[in-house]
Amino acid sequence: MEPDQAGGGREGPAPAGAKGDRWLLLAYRVPSEPSRLRASIWRRLKTLGAVYLLNGAAVLPESPPARRALHRLRSEIVEEMGGFAVLLGCGPLAGGEDIAAIFNAARDDEYEEIVDRCNDFVAGVAKEISADHLTFAELEENEEDLTKLKGWLEKVRARDVMGSAGLENAVAAIERCGAVLEDYAERVYQREGV
């Protein structure tokens, strides 16, 4: 294993392959049963930010943390799941822009989902205000929900090593949620005489 040259020690891709010139390709095959094996691999790759080019072939921009994570996953596929897997470091000879576009589209989808959840958050707080449900318990629950949304944004942002266009909208949506929550908190404090 190589030391983390990025210096941060965090898991997941780092900006080393941000231009899309170098990729890690994990090609694998696992037994069809139990199906949880395929689902487990899919979840792990999704968490890393990898995208599928074909069934059983996923790519991730090359970086030391991504390499370590994919080496571990490859070992698990071979040693624990009874499958076959190879991990390749490669650069596209043609179609590199297409791979980068797939990668960015995946991040844009994640950002859009965050925006949708933020819209749900704003609508939920508006509903509490219109129902005159202004309590500390509800405020605390909404604060926890916003904290989860912020954490989710940071996870996606960490995977977004190529700078997808959706980041700006997601950040604005989180900021809107913060402003709505601040307004709600002020209403709760006024109601409670704080």
C-alpha cells in the first residue's frame, strides 16, 4: 500500500485525478446468490463515488485513498465473497470526456436529491409555522434534520473531485434551509418568552 500522498488521510477520492486523466477501474464478478453480495459491492462503490461503465465495471478518479479503498474491496470480493476482481489504473485512449460526464452526472444527481430534500425541509417548517406548532422539541428535530442535510452535502462534496455544476444549487438550498430554521427558531423563542 502506498502512503497517503494527499496528506489528509481521509477515505474516498482526492483531487489527484480531478482532470479525469487517470482512473481506477474495478472489474468484478461475484456469485449470483446470495444477491446481498452484489448489493453490498454496489453500496460501497456508490459511497466512494464510483460510477459504473458496464455491469461489474466501475471507475473512480485515481487517488491514493481511492486506490486503498478499492484494493480492500477487491480483496473482499476475492477472499470473502468467492468472486473474481481486478483493479486497474488506467487512462482513457478515447471517450475520457464521456467518463468524466458520467461521473459529474452522478454527482449532479446527488446534489439534486439534496436540493429536493431541502425543499421538503422548507415545506415541513412552513407547515409547522402555519399550524402554529412552535415548540422546542420541533425546533430540535428540525435542527437535527438540517445537520443531517449538511453532513450529506459534505459527503457528496468530498466525492465531487471534478467540480460538478450541481454544487452551487445544493449549497444555496442548504443556506435557504438555515435561514428558514433561523426564522422558525425566532418564532419559537418569542412564543416561549426567551
